[in-house]
Amino acid sequence: ETRFNKTRFIPPDAIFALTAEYLQDPFPRKVNLGQGTYRDGEGNPWVLPSVNRARETLSAQGLNHEYLPILGLQAFREATAKVVLGSELLPSRRLSLSGTGALHLAGLLLRVCQSPLPKIYIPEPTWSNHHQVFSSLGFSCESFKYYDHETRDLDIESYYSTLRNAEPKSIVILHACAHNPTGCDPTKEQWREIAQLMKARQLFPLFDAAYLGFNSGNYDEDAFAIRLFVGEMKMEAGICISFAKNMGLYGERVGCFMLATDTKEAAVNTQSMLEMLQRSEVSNPPAFGAKIASQVMGMKDLKEMWFADMVTMSSRIRSMRKALYEHLISFGAPGSWDHLIRQSGMFGFLGLSPEIVLKLKDDYHVYMAGNSRISIAGLNPGNVEYVARSITQCLK
Ligand code: PMP
């Protein structure tokens, strides 16, 4: 007899399960293009030199393991706001900041702010966790067509039309840059149109910003859309920041939810609300990674090093993207591959069928997400040719 006989079995998360499968594979030339984690030219995890330096400084200063405040490390919150929003933020616009689990925290806040619950519009395809985060909070998630599988490009007309017809006051998830998994972002002009359409229909922008600076190597460039909505268009917006990729702090769980509100009163009230919500969820966020990130962003020389580290990572990814493309072409892989070099960011969205994806894993030990998204960072000069040849042989 169990009180749990109503529980269902939930299959393991696909991408974490794929990593586990890869780790158990004894094949020497196996390649992991699944999980989006940066690897150096030899295929090893990379601790950013700026992060290494910050860590040394922190341990020389003497680290303790005290609790952070519920809202997180203040220096970290302030430095994050400054680096994300640049200097253009008007002083009258206030920010409420908070810690990790930014998307979930945003959802918790938005859930208590509006009744009946607003709809959440989510691009299709999207990062695999979006639907789960928001539907677990009771939101109804509505997918809209973001990507056209025929043209292998952003379907901007369908995007505009979704926004024109969206239920007023709904929430829209926006990938700030480096759209996961497609690698296709709107142009600056298209972002302006998106902002205008959203403003006209009172839609709330909720930015998911996991790749700022990691996409192009230029932080300001990658923060364009956020600054457009918040700075230039003066819209209320939620911004969910992750330092997993751009600082390589994956396992430290460093993130931040920021909210730009129209009035000072709303800023004060929402911050107090976030504090209460955070207290009942995790009480207070992890400290170590926040201390590192705050050191990196707060010291001029470390910040410069960090900006250079982001150039290192994004340039290596770009060169591997090009190398894969060139090998596919030179091996005569069937089909067109231009989309691969049109895309940007951490991922390549190959456009292979699930059968081919499975064959690549089973016969060639090349692991990728079921939708044929590859983490380009898993490629290096030692394996890119093998991957291209494997894809070619599977398709021929
Ligand atoms: N959003 C997107 C689009 C992502 O790709 C990721 C990381 N894969 C995240 C959010 C979450 O990052 P974190 O590890 O900081 O939770």
C-alpha cells in the first residue's frame, strides 16, 4: 500500500540522459554534440582565465561560506544590471533583482501579478525546458512558429502575425540572442518591429538571456534587443540572465532575474514579492559563483579579461562551424548546408531526420539532440572531419 499510486513515471530529461549514455560509451572516437557546454580545442572543459583569476583573488581574501541575503549578493546584482543594460538606463526606471532559477522566479512573480493567468507565447522550436518551467507553474503555453523548416530560417512573418493576434497582456518568451536551438535571431530592424508590435498589444517581454557576449563575442551587440526594449522603447520587461555559458560557471548555478518596471512603487513592491517567493523556494541563492561573477564584472582588468575570454570562445565556435560546413561540402554531403553558417551561437541546427540522428549515435558514436541540434563547441580540429564524414555517410 502506498500513498504514491497516483504518480506517473516521467521519462528522464532527454539531453541529460544523452550525456549519461555518451559517458558510458567505450568507443574511443565518440563525440558529444549534445549538451551545450563549451569545450576547448582538445575537447576539455574550459575554466575562463578571468574566472581563474577571480577565484585566486577570492581565496587570497579568505572565503567564508555564510548565507547570502535572500535576494542574493548585492554587488553581483548591481554589476549584472550594469553590464546587461549598459549605461543608458534612465534613472527613473528601477530594477528588482534576484538570484538563480531566474525563469522560474519570473514565472512565480508573473503568476501572482495577473488574474486570470496570462497566456505565455513560446517560440517553436525552443529550449527544451521552457514549456516545463511555465506549465509546471500552471500557465497555458502557446507555441508559435518561429522557424521554417523549408527555408531553414526564421519565419518572421509568422512571428509578426502571432504578435498582432496575440491575446493582449500575454507574456512572450524572447531569446535575447543565439536562439536555442535554431541559431537564428531577428535582425535589428526586425527586433524594432517586434518591440513595436508588442508595445501596441501590451504584451510583456520576458527575455531569456543565456548567451550574452557568447554569441558574437561582443557583449553590447548581444544585449541589443534587451536594451532596445528597456532603454529606447521604455517597456516593462523581465530579463532572465544566466552566467553558465558566458562565464563557464555551469555547475555553480549563477543567474539573475531582473525586472524593469514603469514606476518606482512597482519596483519596490515586486522586489519585496520576489524576496518572499525566493524565501519559500530556495531561501537564498548559492554564493560561490555569484562572488566570482561579481569579482569578474566589478574589477576593470578582470572584466577586460572576461570580454577577451568571450571572444576566444565565440571565435573558436565560429571557426568550427565553418570547418564542419567546409568538410560537409568537400565530402559531398547530400543537400544544402548554407543554413549552418547563417546560424550563430552555440548550436547548429542541422535539419536531419530522427532516424539519421539515431544512426549517427548507434553506428558512428556521434551524439546530438533528437531534433538534430548540435553543440558546435563539442567540435575540435581532432574530430570535426570524423563528424562531417559520419554525417555524409549516413545521408548517402
Ligand atoms: N535558457 C536557454 C535558452 C538555455 O540554452 C539555457 C542553458 N542551456 C538556459 C536558459 C539555462 O541556463 P542555466 O544553466 O543557467 O540554468
